[in-house]
Amino acid sequence: MKKICTSLCLLLLSLQVFAQFSLEQILNSPFPTELKASPSGNKIVWVFNQQGSRNVFIAEGPDFKARQLTAYEGDNGQEINSLAFTPDGNSVIFLRGGASNSSGEIPNPTQTQEGIDRAIYVIGTDGKNLKKLAQGFYPKISPKGDVLVYLSAGQVWTVPMDGSKAGVKLFQSRGTQNSIRWSPDGQQIAFISGRGDHSFAGIYDFNTKSIRFLDPSVDGDTDPVWSPDGKSVAFIRVPFSKDALIFGPERESNPWSIRVADVETGKGREIWKAKEGKGSAFFTGALVAENHLFWTADNYLVFGYEGDGWHHLYSISGNGGEARLLTPNEGEVEYAGLSADKKTIIYNGNIGDINRRHIWQVAAAGGNPKLLTPGRGIEWSPVQMADNQIVFLRSDATVPARPAVLAKSGAIKDLSPELIPSEFPSSQLVQPQAVILTATDGMKIHGQLFLPGNHKNGEKHPAAIFFHGGSRRQMLLGFNYGEYYHKAYAMNQYLASKGYVVLMVNYRSGIGYGMEFREALNYGATGASEYNDVVGAGLFLKNREDVDGTKIGLWGGSYGGYLTALGLAKASDLFAAGVDLHGVHDWNVVVKNFIPSYDANKRQEWAKIAYQSSPLPFVNTWKSPVLLIHGDDDRNVPFSESVTLAEALRKNHVYFEQIVFPDEVHSFLLHRNWLEAYKASSAFFDKFLKK
């Protein structure tokens, strides 16, 4: 009798563990961003997106009990970012509302008739005295906390922090201003003035009400940073390249450099320059930080560089000299920031664990890096508080993103575990496996494989392959640190729970595997070499004993939509169905969207290759059904890409379904749109891969 009861209990437990959960359950967990620490004390703030309602949250040591500061309700589609404490730590500023499109329209996916603005607010850390300070973006508080500067219509504006007066333009300068940095004494600001094919580092002096440009040249200056004594400004200089486009490899270029200028005279000098070859091309997307330069309290400049083929941190004396490698070994640094005493760099990366992210620290003066968060988790966005505790965001294979604190003892404490819904199906999720597949041209490609929870040897399952967007992204062995891919990971877990074998593919031109992998030859608009990875992934699954080789589907968004469409157009014999979310279908259209000056008629050879690297020329061999999903206020991939593809599919009698979200942007702002898109995708796959 005991044996019968034990067997029955095990069966019931198994059924409970692998019971089907809903998309609502796995997508309803709040996603954290914008983690910031107060300049004194031990307060931290962040933004939680709870099912489309974004609000500012705060926690304070020693207990770090999370509480909500703002009270915005509903799935409203309004972003919140640019969080910062006032110098006294008693108030927080934030920006609410998305960036405008080329027509000056703020995202309004709910079609709110009273209109939407993009405005800067301040609120007390007690949740009181919410004030709207100005319409604009990129707010920066003065060191004294009395004045705010911000950007509006390409110019720098200012407004009192008490909201007693309306914002006024601080100065007028040609071009588009950006990258505002306050001097340590609050008497000046550094900024970058973009002039199209060149840019200047500038200084505005509040006392003389004058502008001075630092060491101007024909090149592009960016990322200004003040010296601790306020007498100098360092910045990065990138030589102009007339032939530079996007969505193609750039392994080498005219080397970039670091310059230091005297604030009083404006004269500058080069203190470091990248070598010819590897690392000579400045990759702006490598480091996730407000600035690509850090000037430490002990007079070191810290920066990212790819001289050995990996994105590492280096330091050099503020007076010049030889650069020192701070983060050795294979792997790459991503998020980085200064410690509370401004002498150490706190960073994350995949060094030693290529399919995850962990937090490290290293002194700017050099020494051995120290791993702070070993294990099977994924950690990012580290910030050190004034009391030296480190706060960060983390996730793992079965638990979604949440803020956490690393105590001085090394113990990790989640700050808001009660905000993860009790119905979140952690116990029903599977642990993805790291795999390496071979592309059809022989390149080795990393991926993550999800097996159904009820997987049994000898049974054949339908399969789905996911391609991320970007392409500068990397999928990991757990919930991703990017909100878009955090949702995609959840969707892949959901498909696995429904009996699909799921493969996430880190195709060439993505990040995490070195410069040469990222800048893969002939990728994207210059030859679509990633197609080798698409087919290689399909063959990897087709050759598995647990996969029905006639039931393999593709799905992905943006660049992943491009690869989905390319796979269906060129290999419908291998791929039975696909879901294409806001995908690229003609590179010439998308390149011009990012670079308005691009003229295909003036670059006919390049344009021809770009078109042949797109899905549209191969629609005549496209046979498999596809679901197209797109928002018509997409600022990244024009909605016309789906309009044009739909017309071509109709002419070639290819079955397709469509979901269109009016006034929605590229990365959907409304939670309900994600739910609708993913539910329809799941149903579409069931319709064609399970029949």
C-alpha cells in the first residue's frame, strides 16, 4: 500500500511540476531598470514595469524594504527613466514619456486624446511633493542641488529644482547638444555639440555666460569627463569615416584616441591612442555606462578597448603614459561604474562564464580583479552605495529579474521578493542547456537548448528556433538583463512547457564572443553570412532524435525577424512556419532609416549587395506560412517593411497572418500587446507544427 501511495504521490507531484502555466503567469513579473544609489546614506531607487504600469520604487538600509514612490496606474505605455538622487539624497528626479519620432510625436500607444508629453519630475523620497519641472529630457542636477540642466530641441536648458520658475534656454549653439557633465564646483558644464560629420567638446561658464570649445578638429569628440580638480576635461576622439555605414563589419578603422584639454585655455593633447588593427575602430555599444571614460579620484582614466580582440577595461594616468589592462582573459566587460570612493571600477561581464554575467571589481591603479557574484546566476547594473554595499539586478534560469544587495559579508539579499507574483511558475521552468552548433560554413555558434519538462527519450517533438534582435545582443542561460529578451526568454520557456524543443541561437554579429565574432565578415547588409547559422541551427535540431524534422519553426523580432524571414524565404524545405516581429526585409530601407543621408543610387554596388542580403529577393522560393507582427509607429524598423513584404507574399500566394498594433513602437510599450503577440505566436505554431 505504501508503494502505491508513494507512486501516486510522485505522479501527482510530476503532474503539478509540469502542468501547463499561462503566458500571463510568466509575463506578469515586474521588470526592474534604472537602479541608482544616493550619494550619501544607503537609499536606492529603481523603476519597476508591472504589467505596463511603470513606477519609481525606493528601498533604504539596513532592511531595504521596497516601497513605491510614484502612483501611476494601468497599462499606459509611458516609460520612466533618467532616475537620479538630489545631492542631499532627499528627492529623486525622473523622466516620464518616450522619445519623439522624426515628426516630433511622443509615443502614444493608448491613443490618449489629451495628449502625451515627455517631462522631467521631482519627488521626495517620502513619496510627497511630486512636481513637474520641465518638458525635455536628459536631466542633470547641479552639485549644489539647486539647478537642473536638461535638453530640449537640441539645446541646453535650465530650471530651478524648486520649480519656482519655468525652464529657460541656457545658451544657443549650432548643431545638436548632448552629453552634459557638471564641473565639480558647479560653475561650468561640459557638453558635446554634434555637427553632423564632426562634433566638438564644449564648456559653458555660468559666471561669464560664455562657450569655449576644447581643441576643436574635423573629427568626432564624445564622452567628456572632468578631472577631479575641475581644471581639465578628457574626451574620446573618433576620426570621421565617409564610407562608414551600419549592419556590416568594421574590424579596423583610423584609430581613435583620448585627449585631455585645459579648461581655461581650451588647448588639448593626446594622452593615448589605439593601435592599428584590432581595437582601432571605436565600438560605442560595448560599454553600458553613462560615459565611456571614468576619471578616478586617484587620477586614472579608465576606458574600454578591444586591443586583444575582447572588450576589456584599461587605465592610464591622467598625465599620460602606458595603458594598463585591468580585466584580463577571454570574455567581455559590459556594465561599469565607479565605486563610492571613486578609485575602483565595479563592473559585470562574462569572463570565465561565457553564457552568463557576473559582477567584479578592480582598482583603477591595477591589481587582480575580484569576482563578487560567482555561481549560476546572471547579475548586472552594479552600483556601490556610500556605505560600500553593492546593489545590482539579477536573475537566473527560473527566477526573473529583481534588485538585490551584496552585503560586506558576501551574502546576497533580494530587495523585493514579495513583488514577484506568487503564481509565477518558477518550479515549472526548465534549465536550458548550453550547446554549440556548427554553421554550414563551419563556424561554431553558441546557443541555449530548452527541452520540454516532460521530455522522454524516443519521443519526437516540434521545435522552435529563436533569433534575438540587435544584432548586438547575447542570449544567456537564464532570464535576460534586457526587458525585450527577458520576455522572449519567458516565451521560450512557455513553448518548452507546451512540448516544443526550443533553441536560442547566438548567431554571428552578436556580442559576448569577441570583436571578430561581432564584426563577422559579410554579415547583415554586406552578405547575410548569418544565414549559415540559421540553416546550421535547423540542421542541428533536425538531426536530433527527439525532434520531428518536418516541424521546425523560426521566430524572432527586429534583426531576429530578419533572420526568420530569410530562413523562410530561402529554406522553406527546412523550416515549416515562422513568426516575424517587426523584421527587416530590405536593408536599404532600414539603413536609410538610421542614416537619412544614405543614398542607394550613389552607392549602387553596396546597395545591390544589401538588397541581395535581404529576404525580399527570395520571396519566390518562400513556401512556409508566416505570422507578421508590427506596430505602426516603429521608429527602428519602418512599418513599411511589413507592408512591402505582405504585398510580395500575396503575389506569390504565400499564406500569412498579421497582427498590427496602431501607434505602437518597436519594443512594445503596452503589456497587453506583448500578451496578444505571444499568444498569437503560440497558437500559430500549434496550428502548423502540431497538426
